[in-house]
Amino acid sequence: MRITSIFLSLALAGTATAPAIAHAGDDSHAAVRTEPIAGVYNKFWYNYLTDVLEADKELKSDLRRATDEEDKRDAWEEYRHELVDADKDYVEEMRDRNYRVGRVTIGN
């Protein structure tokens, strides 16, 4: 599906550039998935991407309006919370459909 690949590349481009512009330290960022669980592109994956894009948009807006360091910290805290919440919702939907979520480790 051409529309799927276009939407995905736009979504990933948006998530890759927004945090890098707004904040230099990557270790304080919540992780953003770059691939769907079990490689399944479904409405829950696209809802997740939409939630991530919305969080990025809101972060940019909040940082533009920030008047001091506390406002910036609040914006980043809200952003991290939104990303964690979006991931939690996505994982829950996929678990409800019996997809395995998590990492498999072989060996030590």
C-alpha cells in the first residue's frame, strides 16, 4: 500500500526531527517505536503514530510558549508522559489481540 508507506515515512520523519531540534539530550527521551509489534501494520499502529505526532506537535508549541526553565521542564515531562501513555495503549491493544510484546533474549 503506497499510502501506508507514505504515512509511515512522514510519521517517522516527524518523530525523528522534533525531539532532536527541541532538546539535545537523547537519554531523557521516552523511546518511540520505529516498527509495529510483530510487524503488523493495523489501525492500532497508526493510532500510536498519530499519538506520537500529536505529542511532538504539543511539545513544540509548549516550548515556544515557555517563559522559563520550569515551563520547559514541564513541557518535556508532559511529552514523556504522552509517549509512555501512547505506547502503553498500543501494547495493550496488541496484547488483547494475542500478539507477543517485548524482547526475546537468547543466551546470556
